[in-house]
Amino acid sequence: QKDINPFQEARPEIDYICDNINKKLCTQMLELREMAQYYFDGQGKTFRPLIVLLMAKAINMHQNSTDIISQSQQQVAMISEMIHTASLIHDDVIDNSSTRRGKPTVDNKWGQRKAILVGDYILSVSSLLLAQLRNEEVVKILSQVIEDLVRGEFMQLGSKEEPNDRFNHYLKKTFKKTASLIANSCKAVAVLGNCNEDVTQRAFEYGQNIGMAFQLIDDLLDFTSHESIMGKPTAADLRLGLATAPVLYAAQEHQELNALIMRRFCHEGDVELARSFVAKSDGVYQTKLLAEAHSAAAIELLKELEPSKARDALEHVATLVLRRNK
Ligand code: 2DE
Ligand code: MG
Ligand code: MG
Ligand code: MG
Ligand code: MG
């Protein structure tokens, strides 16, 4: 394995982006400012800006043999991190989560009403930044992300799929709630780099595969990790009524799980029972395998790009996603 640290490859740009986001959120209303800047404290994983910046570098190397990132590509990295953070603030209201990134959630600290507003505020500032790019195609690409986030989250709230359609529904939801943001942000930097359709599509699909792997691992860690490591509640999805990949795979081995999935684990003891079925099934292992397949597909998509440090770093990111424990 190449001894490359992906974060090192984009460190100055990531630092610049965090600083700049805080500047853009510098409203005169002091409490709103404090809340809006709360998660941009340099403690986040900054996984999304990392990928977007590395993709911009890799693509610029491919197109014009320079790894200099344009101002508008930087803006895309900023905008996508802001959309992501706004969606997490709302997600924590919806999931009634009390911790995120090892600290109390905005909701926990300031209450639901203000949490909803600060999410809206960050989203509105990101929309202004998006408009300033003066690029209709990029506006469309990143607006699509917001629509997907809402639709993905809505799909998750509950629908009555046929057992046969469940896994498909889960994958579609996962694309919308997680992969779309990464895929479309990668696409946007490719469009801004004047890439042809083939390269643009590869950038999109790289982000899509990384996003799918990322969420599959998130769903797996909900079963196998701990709040003290994740910095957010674990063993939460079942309690929220959500059947994610590990349970859906387990249900293929243990039919008894179907009834529990159908009633969204709402009876006394359902959550514990479901966990024990998952534990004695291949569910976690199968989920890992699927994440690995997406990671491998992401790496394959990079092959057509001109070799560069950034491309190597993107390859490394695809393996890091699988090994992460938080
Ligand atoms: C994370 O899922 C949720 C992501 C999408 C949330 C989208 C919303 C629509 P998880 P964790 C709320 C609104 C969108 C806006 C404001 C742009 O599995 O485990 O709950 O990290 O994530 O809580
Ligand atoms: Mg959540
Ligand atoms: Mg959620
Ligand atoms: Mg989760
Ligand atoms: Mg969750």
C-alpha cells in the first residue's frame, strides 16, 4: 500500500475551507453565529471536502497537468460541506440524537426550534455561494443533492415495501441520503474542470460508490461500534424503526425477522431480539462485503485518470472508508 496520507495531500485547502465557511457564517446575530459555526470547529472528519478537493486535483491533473484547484472548485467543496452539516443538524432533530462528533447536538444544546432554523440558515448561505458560481449546470447539480437528501430522509420515515423490494428500497434511499451529495459534488468539480462526459461520469460514479460504501459502513458500525468511539449514539437505527443492511441480510437467513421489520421494531423486546438475530447471522459480514465491492468499483473508476498523487490519494480514501471506525 502506498504510504500516502490523503488528508496531507489536501491539508492547506481543507484548512482554508473551514476558515472560509466560518467567515461566511459570520452573521451579526451572535447566537445564530455561534450555533452555525458550532460544527465547523476543525473536529469533524471533513471527509466530503477531502474527496471533492482530491477529485478536483486529480481531474485538473488529468485535463491540464496542474493540480491547482480553481476558486469555484473550492467553493463546491465548501458548499457541499455546508449542505452536509445543515442536513445533519436536521437529522439529529428527526432522530432525536443527543450527541454528534463527541459533543452535544445543536438540538440538545439549543432546542429543536433553533436547530431547525440554524440548519436552514447554513443551507441559505450555501445557496448564496452556489448562486455566486454563475454556472447554471452546477446550480442544478447541487440543488439535486438537496432534493435527494430530503427524499432519502422521507423514504426512511416509512413506507410499506414488499419484502422482495426492501433491499432495493434501502439502496435507493442510501443513494439519496448519502451517496448523492458525494457523487454530485465530484461531478460538479469535473464540470468546472471542463471535463468531457466520460470523465465527468467517472467522477460521479466514484463519488457514488464511495458514498454507498460509507453509508453501509455507517449502518454496520451502528451495530458493532460504540458511542465513545463514534461520538454519536450507536445501536440507534433499530430503535428508530430502521431496517438497514445488516438486518435486511439477517432476515434472509431468519424469516422471523420479517414481522419485526414490518412493525418497525416497535414491540417491547423487538430491538434486542433483532440484535440477537443479526449477531448470529452473516448480516454484518455481508454488509462489509457489499461495502468492499463499492470500494473496489470506486478504485476501478480511477484507472482511466492520468496518474497523480491526488489520484493515489483518492484510491487510498476508498480503502479508508472500509477501515474507519468512527
Ligand atoms: C444521516 O443519516 C442523514 C442524512 C440526510 C439527512 C437529510 C435531511 C433532509 P443517519 P447519523 C434531514 C434535510 C436536508 C437539508 C437541510 C439539506 O444514519 O448516523 O441518521 O450520522 O446519520 O445520525
Ligand atoms: Mg441520525
Ligand atoms: Mg437519520
Ligand atoms: Mg447512521
Ligand atoms: Mg443514524
